Amino acid sequence: MNYIKNSLRLAFHDPYQIAYRVAGKIKPDLLFRKYGKLAQLQGFDRLYIILSFDCDSPEDIPAAKIIHSYLNKRGLKGTFAVPGHLLSEGAGVYRRLSEEGADFINHGALPHVEKRNGRYWSKTFYDEMLIGEVIRDIKDGHQIFSSVIRHPPIGFRSPHFGTILNPLLMENIYRVLEELKYKYSSSTMPISGFRFGPVQKINGLHEIPLSGSYNRPLDVFDSWSNLISPYNPMVKNEYAVRLIQTVESLKNLNVSGVLNYYVDPAQVIENESFFRALDFLVESEIPSLYYPELIEMLR
């Protein structure tokens, strides 16, 4: 498990992280060129994208239907990460999406948000729980997933994964995933991708880090960090601008690799620029992948 300890240590001590955040000496094009070389060594000969959707609120249930329909009509592939309690609440919707080709990953069982004072607040942080409670949540999510989607999951994403800094906790998460015969996890920050490439092998498991944007390559590029406000939880038009700029910049640099992005469906469905950005992906001929397809492409 040296990878885990190294990757967590790098979040604070990696020279790329320090230089970019403190001194600003390493530019995005240098980071992405290095990343592209690592990606080529792993067998990726062009730029791909993975679109995943974290469905952490009840509003995401109807929003997921809209997202899925839009993706299907354009030949784009979507992966949905739904906490078990909401997977049960929206069982009819999510089962239908699965039957229509959407992919799903285990996202634990407990609620990830609660509504107070007119807005959602995050909850269920694995780094604040006992290891036994974390393992129980993963296994409960596994059981609910198997019941609702009608086949066992092979992929996992930790809730609020960016807060997990305890190597022992990560070791236990990966251990239980291996026991459950999972093929992959997507629960690490962009710095892991710049250090190790699009996919890291951890014993029998593949870890697929999330991605940043071109101008902020070390920060996860998601809808939550691009909201108008917590009280108006709709994504800004800037999100689509940055997505398009990132794809254009990496194509101009001829960078190979995988952009691994997620958003919350309810935060994007009323933003027309988000859907125009999806159309841009189609027009730019950027292939979208499911996580298992990415693993099959590894050299």
C-alpha cells in the first residue's frame, strides 16, 4: 500500500503541488504534457472523457432522468454515483436508467447531505467516522445497489473523497473493495493523475483520479465548486466555458489521457451552457467512456 501513503503525502509535499500553488512556476501546459506522456505509457493514444454524476439529493432523481436522456440521444456515456438511501428512494428511476444503458457505482449508503436553513449541508465524512462504520457503509451501499440495480457493483466512489487524508482509512477502504471483488475506485484528487497517470493499480484494484480544468489543474472540476451560491445551487456559465477551454487547450497540446469529471445533476439541468458544452464534446469527437472500458484499454 505504498501508493496510498505516497499519494496522500504528495497532496502536501509533491513538488508540482508546491510549485503550482505557492510559486506558480509550473504552468498548466507543462503539467498536462507530463500527464500525457504517462497516459501514453498506459496505452492511451488520444483524449477521452468520463462523465459521472453524483446524485446526493432527492432533486437529483428527476434530474438524472433528464441528463440520461440527453446523453443517450448524443451517444455520450454517463455513470451515476448514488448513495444507497437515495438509490432506494428513486429505485424505479435508477433501475430504468440502468436498463437503458447507464452505468452505476457504489457511493455508500448513508445520506451525504441534509437540508437546513434553506440550503444543503454536507454530511457523512469518512474521515470523521470509525473504520468499522466506514466499512459498514460501503457494504450497506453494496447490498442496496445489488438489490435495486439487480447486479453487484464493481466500482466505488467515497463520499466527499477530498477530505480523506488518513492512510490507514484508505488502506481499509481498498481492502474491503478488494474483498467485494471490485475492479475500480474513483476517489482521489487530480494530483494523483499528474503523478501516476490516468489509472493507478493498487493490488487487484484500479484507482482512477478525478480531473481538474486547464487553468486549475490540481483542483477537482465539479459543479459544487462552480455554483452561483449554496442558496442558489445552480452551476455558473463559467463551468461550461472552462470545460470547453480545457478540451481545446489539451487538443492543441496534443495531450493524450482521460478527463474524469463529475457534476450533480440538479445543479446543471437548468443551465443551457452546460448542455452546449456536452454538444461541444460530441462535435469535437472526444470519445466518452465507462470506467470498465477505460480499464480494458490499459496496456
